[in-house]
Amino acid sequence: MLRFNISPVNRKEDLVTAKSQAMQAMSEHEKLADEVHHLKLLLESVWILLREKTGLSDEELKAGLKAVKLKHAEAAAKSEPGKCISCGKAIASESARCVFCGTVQEKDRLF
């Protein structure tokens, strides 16, 4: 996880550091975008196979997605913030990773 810590001691060094951190952030963004694209393709291929094997329709998939979104929204509205297992700071209970220290949070549930 990137951390930006720029002090006003040496502005030229600060600019070089900031540029380096920005380049690293852009690289990480590109990697994440590639992963998301790959996951979208994978999910589409799984849906095609599932549709062919079960005869489910796109409308049934959309209805299932709507139900899952509603379930998650209701759970998020009711949930108390959790605490990071590493730094102890408050984080959203559905977070997979702490936004403060980057520690991956252990989950008991599958999704």
C-alpha cells in the first residue's frame, strides 16, 4: 500500500519522491485494471457455462444480482464498524483489507 509522507524540508526531493510514488500508483492501477478485466472475462465465461448447463436466463441472473445487492446494502446499513486485526483502527466490517495499514482481514464467510 502506498503511503504519501511529504515534509516541506527539501521541495526538489519532495517532487522527485512524489513523482516516483505517483508512477508506482499508476503502475498498481494498471495491474488492478488488468485483474478486473480478467475477472470480468472469467465471470462471463462461468455465466455462459452455467446458462448452458442449467437453462437459467439472463433475467434470472439479473434478479439474483439485484437480490444480492439488496442483501449487502441492508447488511451494511445494520453493521457496526470492525477493527483491524493488526493496527486496531476502525474499518468497514465488509472490508477485505485495512485502509490504514493494508493488513488483509480474516473472514469467516465465503463471500
